[in-house]
Amino acid sequence: MKTVLVSGCNGFIGQNLVKKLTNEFKVIGIDNLVSSSRANLVNLNKLKNFNFIEQDIIYLEQIDDKIDYIFNLACPASPPKYQSKPIFTLETNFIGTHNLLKLAKKNNAILIQASTSEVYGDPEVHPQVETYKGNVNTIGKRSCYDEGKRVAETLCYEYRKNYNIKAKIVRIFNTYGPGMDSKDGRVISNFMVNTINKTPLVIYGDGSQTRSFCFIDDMVEALIQCMHIDFDFPINLGNENEISLNELVDIFNKTFGINKTKYIESVEDDPKIRKPDISRAKKILNWEPRTNIKDGLEQTYNYFKKTI
Ligand SMILES: NC(=O)c1ccc[n+]([C@@H]2O[C@H](COP(=O)([O-])OP(=O)(O)OC[C@H]3O[C@@H](n4cnc5c(N)ncnc54)[C@H](O)[C@@H]3O)[C@@H](O)[C@H]2O)c1
């Protein structure tokens, strides 16, 4: 049985990915629990073929098992969380990613790097295609994450070029679903908490900003597909169905009943538009999302209802 190491295994995407991987692989999960709850571990530790190591990838210790694949998901993804630890976020992306690339080199393992749509910053090209180089602020509140993820991509590129390591970069766009943290701070989890607590849906800005939301099961399917197909350029993973936050409010109202809305000041460097061009993913990975937003939101709502 082949072994997969998943850093950030206890986070939102990590937990969902590990659950799927353990059907087929031995999985070693690494997490320092900086942006996820220890309570998640109860479910993970019940999985067969799963071993957990509580560790920070910045200070990665020796791993003796033979590793065949590495998913590098470790990094706080929610803006309030990474903004509260900016230097740590930079170190995770640079030193932590470098440590995992060294491990990949030692084991001749395949490494899949979870990059982000945030490498495009506040984009001037729409939809965002992988060849677009981005519009990122190096000295803003979001820079530790955006620039951290950009340098992590460069490390993967150099390891592939210099050491022939099969390091593959995927640029993940907004993903949602069961397993999200209710204190995540991003729009879907905020709206879920508002809906369940019957408090107004809070919108930063005028709600005209757009996002494209991908359901977690679709994202996990794409990530697993990346294990088996090699590619030497970044691939966008996300849903092409772009909606404004005002349209998202309408979907919430139609699906979960009418709620009030509250508009507050927009946040610094918040991207105004966000939509992936997923032509590469369709062609190379033979993948595209299948879950429509209403079904995905209902599954997410059922999860939040149980956990809040
Ligand atoms: N969720 C999304 O919509 C989204 C979008 C784009 C990119 N991504 C990327 O996908 C990955 C997973 O995202 P997520 O939503 O599951 O985030 P998350 O914050 O829920 O999970 C990240 C996990 O990594 C762990 N972690 C952070 N720094 C670490 C370190 N130095 N050492 C060990 N563990 C560490 C955290 O404790 C957490 O469990 C992240 O790298 C994120 O940047 C996610």
C-alpha cells in the first residue's frame, strides 16, 4: 500500500481529502492545529490507515516511512487567521514548503502544492487564466498569504527544474462544504452561522464583488486526480459559476428562508472579481465540478446545524 503524507490534514480541505485517501492509501497526517480544532482529530483518528503527527512543517522532523505522495495543504486559509500570524504564514509557505520539498526529494515522492487564486491578487484579467501573472500588493494585510503562496510556487518550480521532483501546483479557488470552521471568517461560513443564529447576513462593501464557489467533494476529486497525472504548470481548480455576493444572499433567502442583510465597509485589498478559467483542468485532469450551489449549500447547512 502506498503512503501519502498530508500536511494541514486537520483543516477543512485536509479532513475531507484524508477521508477519501484512506480508502486506498496509508495516510500520515501532519498538523500543528494552528487554524483547526483539536476536536476534528477525533473523527480523523477513527479512520483506518491513518496516523497523525502533531508537528509544525516549519520545524519538520525526520520521517522514516517511505513516502510516495505529499499534499502540502498546511497554511491558515482564512483571512482573520493568517492576518493574525503574518510572519508565521510567510514562514509556513517558504520554510515549511521547502522542508516538504526536501522530503519529496529524499523519497522521490510526488508533491502537490495547494496554491490559491489569491496569487492573482485583485485581478485585472477576467476570468483568471493560469498565464495571468496577477496584481498583488506586497505590503498589505493580505500580502503574507498572497506573497507566501507565490514564493511557495516558485520553490516548487525550482525543485522541479533543478532536482526533477514531480512538484505540481494547483491554484484553489473558494471552496466550501461540510468540515468548514464556523469561525473561518469567509462568506459562506459567515452566512451559515448568520442563517442558523437568525442574525443578519453581513456583507463587506456593496455586495457587487463576485466569487466562484466550489463544493468540497468536487475539489477533493480534482486533488486526487492530480496524483495520477503529471503537469509542469499551475492548474486552476474551482467552479466557473461566478456570482455576486448579492446573488449569494438571494440563493440563501430562497433556500433557507428570508433573512435581513447588513452592509458594512469593505476590507482592504478584497478582490472585486473572482472566476477561474478551468480549461486546463478540464483538458489535463479531465475534471470539472459537478455539484450545483443549492445542493452544496444544503449539505453545508446540515453540517453547520449539527456542529454549531
Ligand atoms: N479553502 C479554500 O477555499 C482555499 C482556497 C485557496 C487555497 N486554499 C489552500 O488550501 C489549503 C487548505 O485550506 P483549508 O481551507 O483546509 O485551510 P485550513 O486553515 O482549514 O487548514 C489548514 C490546516 O493547516 C494547518 N497548518 C497551518 N500552518 C501549519 C504549519 N506551519 N504546520 C503544520 N500545520 C499547519 C492548520 O492547523 C490547519 O489545520 C491551504 O494551504 C489554503 O491556502 C484553500
